[in-house]
Amino acid sequence: HVQLVESGGVLVQAGGSLKLSCVVTGDTLSRHCLGWSRQAPGTERERVAFINGDSTTTNYADSMRGRFTVFKDNAKRTLYLQMNNLTPEDSGMYFCASGPLRTCAALPNTWGQGTQVTVS
């Protein structure tokens, strides 16, 4: 059973950068699509960036493409989200997510507790 623990969320100034981490336990990283979603108060959770099991495919929400990079280190069992040129609209709770398959065609079925990002 996959478990996800996020970290790295802090208060950062607009224009700054931040890297989130998610430690994945319970299964081999390459067997799952992994990624990030975020949710601001009063809004629905939205997909941010996902990477497939063999790291050959990534997909990003339009507003994040070119600013955010999702990647993972299988040896460290960790998924990352590098975020650059942050804006206040990027503020929210960021959740690490795992899907049941290597491909990202299926919806995530496991979530972490989230890490708060605030951009001032």
C-alpha cells in the first residue's frame, strides 16, 4: 500500500523558487504514475504535474508548464516538484498523489496530507 509524505512548503516571495518533496513508501516508484495537485481555499483540487512510472512522460497544467518541473529519484524514493517564478496564484495546499498504474491515464487513488505553499 503506497504512502506519501510531502514536505517543503513555506512562505516565499513572488518571483521566487521552491522545491517540494514527497517520500514514497509501500511500493516501487516505477510501478506508479506520481504527481502533484494543489488546492486553494474555496476552490477544487487541480492537477499540477504528473510523471509516469518509467519517467518517460510528464504532463503539466497549462499555467505551470515552463515554470514547474516534476521529477523523481527512485533510489531516494522521492518525488519532487521544482517551482520557479512563483506568483500569488500558486498559493495553496500541494498534495502528492499516486495512481494505480504506471501510466497516468488513471486517476490518482492515493494522496498525501499536503504541504502549504504561500506566495506573497
